[in-house]
Amino acid sequence: MPHNIGTDCRVSIDRAGRYIEAVPLFWLNYRHPDGRFAVVAVVEATALIQARMKAAVTGLDQGLEFVVGHELDEESARQIPDDMIGRLLDDGDLRRLERIITRKKPAAPSVRRRAAVKRSAGKQ
């Protein structure tokens, strides 16, 4: 049966070009005991409970209180740099991630052409 990667968040390919795993990413929020936001962790796992357990067993949660977690959709997961997966993200990391995610893409050529035509038509 062929493997459908359209629904997978992250797929690894072996040297022979075969898909060998599809592992979603989970976004986990933690807070300090006094209720202040602490950190975020992005963890590869097949379910939220597994992501929480991985974070706890590896000490990633640093004994902080888990607040909420959710699976990232495919588009969001693709935007997370590999160096941000499996570790805590501090404020600097989150600002960097925000810049990556909110980076505006240039307009499509068809949109740029229409805008140019409108400007030249208005000058007559």
C-alpha cells in the first residue's frame, strides 16, 4: 500500500528513497508554579500524552507545570526549524520563530502585473 505523505507533518526518507516514518509535532506550553509563562517545547510524538511523557522523562519540562499542548498542523510543522525541535524554546527562540512564521511572501507575478496595469491606466 503506498504511503500518503499529504497528511504527515514530518517525514524521513532513507537512502533508498523510501518513507520510513511520519511523526507529528506537538507544541507544549509550561508555566512557573506562580502561574507565569515559562517556556515552550516542540516535541515529535504520535500523541499528546507521548509528547508530555517524552518531555518529562528527558527532563525537558524542568519540573515546570504543563499548561496546554496541541498537535501542529502540517503547514505549521513545516515552519519549525529542526534546531527548535526537542528542546525548550525561550523568549528569543519564540521571537525568531514568530519572524519565520510571519515572514510575508512576495506577491505572485499575476498580482504584480495587475497592479502595474492599474497604475499605468490611471496615468492616462
